[in-house]
Amino acid sequence: MSSNARAQDRTVLGQEYTQNVIDAMGPQTNPRLREVMTGLIKHVHDFAREVRLTTDEWLAGVEMINEAGRMSNDRRNEGQLLFDVIGLESLVDDITVAAATANGTNGLTASAILGPFWRQDTPHRENGTTISFETPSDGQVVYMYGKVTDVATGKPLQNASVDVWQASTNGLYEQQDPNQREHNLRGVFHTDADGNYSFYCLRPTPYPVPQDGPAGKLLGMMDRQVFRPAHIHLMVQHDGHKSLTTQIFDKDCKYLDNDSVFAVKKELSVEFVPRKGDAQASLELEYNITLAKTS
């Protein structure tokens, strides 16, 4: 180490400073918040010291976060996408699943990240109807169906909500694309007395992470590929059961092993098969879902 570097090290605020920041939390701090913030402060301070973070670099990072905030609204969560591309949401999802498994919950449908394009105001649709309006000429229509059951008992769950959303074949979700009608390729379905749901959708296609925001720009700066593998999003809920957020992936997509947000799990790979006797769809997919009771 050079003499200048050694001199700099002597002036850098060290572990005593970090502990002082942690100790500034008052006695009324929530215990879990104290635990989380203690770890965050320790790791963030150590990170800054390890990479010798400069003021200019710090301000650039703050501006990237600010830009994500300015772009985010009820239709797009750019801040979430920014953390997705560094793998944080997938890591948190895995930690959550590991905790559930440790508590004895086995056989659950695998979860995956929410992603930035979920909408709270998606309309309810009847089973057997479509979410694909003005279907693009290059789209392959799929009849997707399945059963939602309790993971422990195997009993069907009536009136479970199945919230589904996907991008069109041009790689855009409807809120990104002025040529798609509102709530295209979205719908909330509810299971019948036997736990069944069904709808028509599109066979998903891969698409790039949007390049107009900080997440896409960061991928470019890191010289990484920007594509997400072909997938369909699902959020499944039932009273008395833990909510499931997941994605299912086309097993034939070439990006399964190189997802730009690290969300692919082997057990979420699905196969679309030919459908016969249905003028509305050339393919079908059966996808059954299990939920665990809340504690």
C-alpha cells in the first residue's frame, strides 16, 4: 500500500463511528427495525470503506435512486426493477421460501419476484374468458387452466383469486404501450367450488428490461444482457392462506439460464402443448397451484 493510501486510511471514519451511528437509535425503536437497520448500517458503511466510495460516486448513486423514484407510479415500479437487476428481490424471495420450508411447509408452489409492472386495479374476469384483446398476428393463444388447493390437505380452495399479467409479443406491458387497450393481458379470476380457474392468454415471449430508466442503464454499464425469459406472472390469494407471487417460464426459451433479474427456478419451467378442438387456442397449459395456511 502506498504512503498516500496509508495516510488516507488513518483519516477514514472506522468501526467506532459506525457503532455510534447504530447507537443513535433510541430505546423505543422496534426490535425488528433495530435488527434490520443495524445490519444495514454495518454493511453499507463497510461497503463504502471497502470500495473507497467517492463523493461523486455517492451522488451518482443517489441520483440513480431519485430517478427511479421519479419514474415510479401505480403502473410501474422502477425502484423495484433497479433492485431486481442486482438480484436483491430474488434473494429476498429465496430467504422467505427457505424460512417457510424450515417451518415444515413442503410441496408449495414455488414463488418468484413480483416485478415492476403489477397493477392494483386489474379487473375481475370470468373463468374461461380471455385476457388477450386485439391479439397480435404473431401471438399464439393459450388456454391456461388449473386447480388451487391447500398444500397440507389437498382440498380445493373455492374463491381463490388468481391475478395474472403478461407482456405482449412486442415485449411491452399494456401500460407501456399506447397501442394496447387498458388492462390488456391482465385479469383477476376466482376459482369455482372445485378450486378450478381458466382463461385464454398468449404464449409468452422474451423481452428486454426497459432501457429508458436507471435499471436498464445500469445493465448497460455492467455489460450485461438485458432480456427476461418468456414468462407469465401470477399472484394467488385465498382467505386464511399465505399469498403466492410467482412467474412461470416457457421451458423452450433461450434465456432461462441468463435471466436479467435472476428470477428463474427450475420448478417454474412449464411446457405449452397442442390443444385440440378449440377454435380459440392452438396451445394449452395446465398449471396447478398449492397454498399454505397462515400461521
